Amino acid sequence: MRARTAAIAYRRCSQNGLLLSSRGMPVLKYQSRPLAALGALVPEITYVMCGAGGETSSALLRAFPQARFIGFEPDLEEWQRLKQNAPSRFTYLNAAVAGRNEQRKLFVTRSPECSSLLRPNQTFFAQFKDCGPPLDVVGEKLLDVVSLDSFLPKNGVHQIDFLHLDTQGSELEILQGARTLLSSGTVGVKTEVEFSPLYQDQPLFGDVDRFLRGLGFMLFDLTRIRCRREAFPDHALTRGQLLWGDAVYLRDYASLVGADRKLLLFKLCLLAAYLQFHDYALQVLDYLIDGQSSDLSEDERGALRETRRQYIAQLKKSSLWLDLLFALEAAGLRRPIKEFGRLISQLGDRFRKDRQMAEYNWTD
């Protein structure tokens, strides 16, 4: 849900090629150079997004020169604007996506980004600070909807490598209408999920999770967005209620089968590294190198070995600060370092949590 009428605290710090996660642990950002040899084995990466209004840039496309973006935009005027100004490697399709081809009612809300094929659950959502007005229904209209399994092949797209959904409650039915494409080769999914019914009769996180796990996907990450009740004092502290978030799934490499399995493993490794799941990317890489894929050519196996060598070197380089800490500990400074680190961590956590919990909405 992109419409935010109140601030959402979402801290992301970058320093020396590292990304600080929510727990303060440094994580190596994706860098194309260590995985260049593997990337050369992947001719194309297809990134499909449903709910693409306003999307004119993509970090994934910047990371992979062979990637292309395909976005769905049902509004004709917005689609024409996007299409006219489309950057290189961006394609926009004028269609609304659901579970099957049919005609559906769209509930148009005061905030256009909250419009949905499902009626907003105003009775529930209006309990939260500044959350009711964006979901006020200001109109209804009929529109034709399509499934990804039927629409994409007719438009020359036979593969989804990474699927991104932001469609205000209809994510599960879109996934169900893409079962063939998902099963045949998709290696990553990012989808908005709800933990409470923001729209009437909508599936919740557990339903989405059950479906994707049934197709061989594993949950790797989950952002959690909380909101506070309307009547609660503005700057008092409360945890609020967990309402929605974004879930990231990657395929279990053992579930990949078929003639394209080798290429899918290459893509899975690249996307896992891009998403900063470096341990899983390295596991997939080792699985390939150790001979589990007997159809690898010698050139491919050599490229994978070189990729692994550079990848490990970069991961070690990103952890040089740990060597410094260990050296200081060995010099007898373990206790003061530990106490100093604990103090800084406590102060930082207290400031961050108090600052976030004073917001109307926040992410943890």
C-alpha cells in the first residue's frame, strides 16, 4: 500500500558499500563485479509488477543490464503517460490483473493508490490514525481483468523471473491466476500481505504464504507496518497493531526441475545475491559447482568457480571491521569494547524505538 498519510519510519543506512539491516548488522550490498562471470551466463531477467503506476525506475534493472521491467497499469491515461515516457527496458501493459479473465467492479478510493477490486473495510481501518479517509469509496466502475497465465503469453512473455505485487488485497488471486508461470520458472516473489482485513473478504498473509509454499517458495523476509488507534495521544508511545507488510519469497533450489533448471539456478543465485541473502546465494552456487547439475559445461563450471572466488573475497572484505574487533579483544580490551558496544546499542535502540513509536505508522 503506497498511500501513506502519516510518516512511516523506515531507517536504511549505507556506508562503505554496506547496508545496515534493522538489527544493525552490516550486510554487503549487491555488487555486479563479483558475480559478473555468473551474470554472463544469464541472457535475460524478466521482472513483472502488478500495480506499477508511477514506477519509472528500478534498482533491479540498474543491477542487471540484461533485466527488463513489465508493468501493468489499468488506467488508460496513466498507461499512455507511462508508455510515452518509458525508460529503456521498461514496458507497460494496459490491463488490470486478477485471478481469471472476467469483468469485475473496481472500488475507486479517495486516494487512487488504495483503489481495489475488493471493497475497503472502512469499519475496521477507520479505527487507526489518519487511515480512514484514503480508503473512502468515491466511485465504482466495471473493468475487464485478466490472469497472468492467459495474458502474458499472448503478449509474447513466457517467463516471469521475479514477480512483484502491490494490488490492495487481490494478491492471492493474482498468484493463483499465475500458477503455470510461477511453477514453470519464477524464482522470486515480492508481495504485499495483510495481517488484518483492510478490504472486505480479502485473503491474509497465512493464505498467501500457504499458496506460495505449495509451489516450492520459501519466505525470506517480511517488513511489518503498524498503525495506532485514532483516539491515542499523538506523541505517546505504543506498539500499535501490525496491519500489513511486504513479503519476499525465493524458490527452494531443490524444487526446480525441468529442462531450464540450470538457467533457473543461475537466476536464483543472482537474485538471492541482489536481495542480500548472501548465504543462500552461496549455497546455490556451491550446489551447482559440486556437480549436482551434470549438464554444466566446463566453461560454465569455470565461470561458477571464478564467481565463487570473487564473491567470497568480497564478502570477506566487507567483514574487515570484525578482524579489527577481534584484534582489540585479543589485546585485552574485550570488556570495555563489549560495555561500550552495549551502551551505544541501547542508546541507539531506545532513540530509534521511541522515535518510531511516536509516529502514527511505523515499520519494524
